[in-house]
Amino acid sequence: MRKYNPLHPTGIQVHFTDENAPMVLCEVLKAHMFEQTIILCIGTDRCIGDALGPLVGTLLENRNFRYPLYGSLDHPIHAINLESSLEKIKTEHPDAYVIAIDACLGQENLIGNIHIKNGPIYPGKGVGKSLPQVGHLSIVGIVDKLQNDDLYAIHHIRLSLIMHMAQIIADAFMLATYLS
């Protein structure tokens, strides 16, 4: 079993258009791919801005990703089923090291950045929901700016952005599994 390799306290981030983005993310991910690692992709395809997680899950499934994976376009993990999904994961993988993936809102100048950090994701926080925190390592894609007066701004995001970001994250995971 490989030892846990901590990240810099603020984590790392890279813009999805950076030609080295998959390798930058891979370098972090390969240090976190253990026998007990599972990937949890959070979101829903009912809202383009929230589809990042399920798209990553589907891309990985289609490439026969070798680690346990939860959350895809066909079987999304979202606000309604998150708690029951977490219970199922705890039962099936009691010693799991969870890498959680989700879309998030942030500063306008950070849109398109993919951020990996130690610690959990707080799903729904950007749209005013209170859901359980998830993950030992978190990957978030900043898909739009946070607007306190418009919690539904996430509905105006282009699918192209989400698809490109999902592809970069999936590529990074595939590289990490080959190189670890």
C-alpha cells in the first residue's frame, strides 16, 4: 500500500486550456491512487453547469477505469440521493479513500480552472444547499462565477466548457492509473 502524499495546503489548480493540464493533475492524482481509492462523481445532467461530475464518471466508465466509480450520466449522485449513496459506499467500501469530483462556482477570473485540494467537497454550497461533506481529496471545476443574487446562474453555462473540463479530468485519472 502506498503512503498518503499530502498536497500543498492550498492544493493545486490549472486551467483546462493549459496544454499540460492532464499531466499537472495526474502528478497529484497518482500519489492518491491506492487499493482502497474510490471515485465519487457528484452532480446531475439536468443542469449543464452541474454535469461535470457525471460526465467525468461516464468518460471513465467508457474507458474501463479500474477503480470503483460512483456517479455517471446514467446513475448520477446528486442532492436527492447523496446521503443514501454515501451509506452504500460506506457499506461496500468501509476503508475507502474517496476522491470526490464536483462543479463549483467561484471568482469570474477562475472560471475554467480545475482545483485539487486535500479535504472534502461541500456539494450544493454554491447554490445554497446544505449537504454532507464528501471526500478525502476533492477535485472541483470552476464552471461559473458565484452571484449571491442569482443562485441559478449555473443554468446558463455552455456544455462545451463542461465537456472540455470533464475530458481533462478523465484524462488525468487515466494517466494516473497507468503511471502509478
